[in-house]
Amino acid sequence: MIDKIKSAFAKKNYKWDENFNIVGIRNCNPNVYNKITNVFDDLITLSYKDAEGNWQYKEWKATTEPGKKGAEKYRAAKGVAVLIPNQYSKAYMIDKHQGKYTALCQRIRPVSVWRDSNKDLVIDKTVIDTGMFGINIHKAGVDSTWVENWSEGCQVFKRVKDFDEFMALCQNHFKHHGNIFTYTLLESTDL
């Protein structure tokens, strides 16, 4: 899978980090494409070099879109956010998600989102908004079935244990390379 992701990066002129690559993969199955499915049908992946310098690959179930409750009862005045697939270079750092627990938080650079304000559970790709929105990478419940309001645009792990494994790897990277992380969101059709 690392080779497929690297190939997608090359086609899009994204930068491949020589140590640590966090990549979301949004499900683009035609049955669900452009719909808020309310299920964890995406992936968050990590390609990284271990202590011996060997590449390792991990993937976890996640969502890269808001959930049904997030879309229907969003707090943002402009509408619920849906992160636009792109590379967000050095936009993230380890910090507190909503002041509650350690996560990867959008604190350094802006990201771009589509805004859906009509609550129809279809991702409208007409209104683009760029800024500091707190589009964080965090966890849902112990093993969540539905996204609901776990996300209003954030990238969210389905299972706590998967998120904890991911954060342990991020903490290790922080110790050796600093508290700056790049997040890249691809679509499954890119691979």
C-alpha cells in the first residue's frame, strides 16, 4: 500500500516525507460518493520509518466526513465542514482536542473545506472556505458504530485503541522530529 500511496502523491505533486506520512483515504464508492453516510467507511493510514530505518504501514477505520448529527445540527454558522482532499503541509500539532485529550490538532496553518448548510446529507462542492477551523484528527468512542456528531469536519478514528496506537506513533515522531505534522487526504480513486 505504501507504493500505491507514494504513486498517488507523485501524480498530485505532493511531498512524500522521508519519515512520517499521515494519509486519510476517503471512500469514493459510487454508491456513497458525495453523501454523508454516517458510517466509518474511510481510512486513516500511517507510513513511517521504524527505529531500524525500515518502512512500516498501518491503517485504521475512520471517517473523513461529518456524521449525520454533525451535518444536521452543526455549530458553524456557514454550514458543516467537509475537508477537501489535498495535502495540508505542516498544519497539525499535538495539542488538546476541545481542551479534553491529546490529539492531532489543526493549529499551525489553514485548511480548505466545503460548506454544506442545507442539511441534506449530500456534500455540496460549491462553497469553499479556507481557514483555521479546528479540523482535528481525534477519536470517537470505544468502538463506535455511527459517526453522528463525533465529526463536524474532523478526521475521526472509529476505535479508541486504534487512535491510541496512532497517537503513540505520533508522540514518538514528535520526540525525534518536532511537533509539526502534515496530513494528506486522498480519495480511494487516487489509488
